[in-house]
Amino acid sequence: MIGIRLSPQEVEAIVKSAKEVFGNGVGVWLFGSRTDLTKRGGDIDLYIETEEGYDLKKLTRFLAKLYLRIGERKIDVILEKRGSDKEIALEAKAKGVRLC
């Protein structure tokens, strides 16, 4: 993808893991430093929207699948119900890059 600092394989792993755990209707945005091409390093910040919203078991399953695919690294996930009007949700969707 253009404009992000993740490999195509990393993007594919994120999308595949999200769909396997949360279903095909999941929305995933990458935001934060990985969307700034002038920076280096940094954690992977993901904003995820589902119909159910926050579910610790599903979040844990998602991270486990993702770690198996891309290796352990610092990944921050915000998991919200679709249509959330929280400030972080609006910010992540406005400034982030939608992966699926």
C-alpha cells in the first residue's frame, strides 16, 4: 500500500487475522507513526471497528494470530463498536489508512 510503512505481507496478515476473528464486516485502519513516511520504526497502531465492539477474547485471539504471522512486536489496538463517536475513533479514521 502506498503511504504506509508496512510490507504487503504485514498488511495481508493484519487483514486476514481481523477477518478470521471478527468476520468479513470488520473495519481496520492503520494510524499513527506507521502512516508517516518520514519517520522510522514505531509500533503498529490499529483501530478496529466491529458490530459487537470491545471483546477481550476476540482481541486476544486476533493478536495471537497476528503475532504468529508477523512475529511479536509492539502492536496497539483500539477495538470499538461500529460508528463510535469517541475522539480516538474519529481521529484514527480521519487520519489513518483503511486496510479493510
